[in-house]
Amino acid sequence: MNRLGMTVAGVGLALLLGSNMLYVLDQKNVAVVYALGEIRDVITEPGLKTKLPAPLQNVVFLDRRIQTLESPESRPIFTAEKKSLLIDWMIKWRISDPRQFIRNNGTDIRNLETRLSPIVQAAFNEEVTKRTVGQVLASQRNQIMQDVEKRLRAETGSFGIEIQDVRLKRVDFVADITDSVYRRMESERKQVANELRSEGAAEGERVRAEADRQREVIVAQAYKEAQEIMGQGDAKANAIFAKSFGQDPSFARFYRSLDAYQSAFRSKSDVMVLDKDSDFFQAMKTPGGTQ
């Protein structure tokens, strides 16, 4: 019985020692082996690994995947024009030197993020204050991210990390400035619209004036041609009348007298007082128009 108990105890002790000396390292982590509080080894290859039992050796795992750090809060930053902008940023980083990382930040990633956030914010502050609103929003947005990434690489070299990417997530005006900007934009758009309307009205007046001028020219030309045609017609009619009347002068006088009577007595109410011996009624006295 005592032998059986000793066997069980020995097996349990062996299992305890084995579990304390063996560990599994997966590919997403890196293992840092401590010996009496001092870093002895850094293991990156995944698989089943061995170590001395605690407290002779301890293992700490660090995540070597790419990490994301976002701005903890939106803080206003003044541009070169003294305009206040709200900036939200994001950076990507990973552990490149586990020994250096532990020496400067310990084994908790949150310690590194606590130190890194103000450094990133200060870098963005310095880059934004050198530029105008238009440059931050559009023309130099990519340049700002590149300059901040370059500064972070230089300032975080002792942290044991590598900066992978820097991004501006959001750039916006503070609330009171946003309203004034919208009002100014609305005013500018109305001004442009009014200018376009004025230009359209002026162009319309020019087109109408040109059309009126062309109409007057066309009407005048048509009137001129009409008068010329009428003149030619009258000339031909007069020539025909003259030729016809020349063949019989007494008929011509009689015809002209009838034409005069027709013009003088257009209405039944027309009244004319003349001497009965007046030449006006000569054609009515004798067929030949003479006494």
C-alpha cells in the first residue's frame, strides 16, 4: 500500500514537473524566458518547448501581430490660420524587439499604448499647425501622415516596436466653426448663382437685341423690295394706261372723270356743293365730256 502511494505520488510529481517544464508556443506569439528575473532567451519558432521549472525559469508571451492604436479622444488642433480642427487618428504597430520592448514597457501592451498616445498626438499637433485648413483637408493630407510616421519611427526606436502605418481617420471643424463655415459656403454658392444669373440675363438681353436688330433689318429690306416691286408695277400700269388712253383721248377723259366721281362719292351721305356749270360734272352732261 505504501509502495502504491509512493508510485502515485511519484507519477504526480513527474507530471507536475513535466507540465511546469513544457509549454506550447503558437505562431501569433513570441516567448520570453526569464531566469531569476532576467531575460535569458527569446523564442520565436512555434512548437512544443522546454524550460526549467519555476521559479528557476518563467515564460512570458508577447503578441507579435500588428496592433492598432486609435486616438483616445478628439482634441482640437489649431492650423496655421488659427482655425480649430478636430483630429481622429489611427496607427498600426508591432513588436520588433521583445527584449527592448520589455525593458521599456514591461510585459503589458497597455503600458506602451499609454506612452505612445501622447507622442502621436504631439506629432500630429506639430504637423497640422504648420498647414492651412485646405492643406489638412485635401492637398497635403497624405504628406501629413507620412511626416508623422517618419517622426514616430525616429522617436519610438527605443520602444522595441515598429510603426507600420499612420492614418487620419477624421478631420472636422468644431461645432461653432462648422456653422460659420456652412454659412460662408452657402453665401459663396449664392454669390456664384447670382453671378451666373446676371451673366445669363445679360446674354439673354444681347441675344434679344441681336434678334430685334436682325428683324428690323429683314423688315426694312422686305419693305424696300416691296416698294421697288410696287413702283415697278405702278410704272408698268401707268405705261399701259398711257398707251391705252393715247389711242382714244376722249375715252381717257371720260374714264378719269368716272374715277374722280368714285373717289368723291364713296358714301351716300357725302355732300358736295358746286356750281352746275363746273367742269367737274362735264362728263355727265355730254357723252364726249364737252358741250
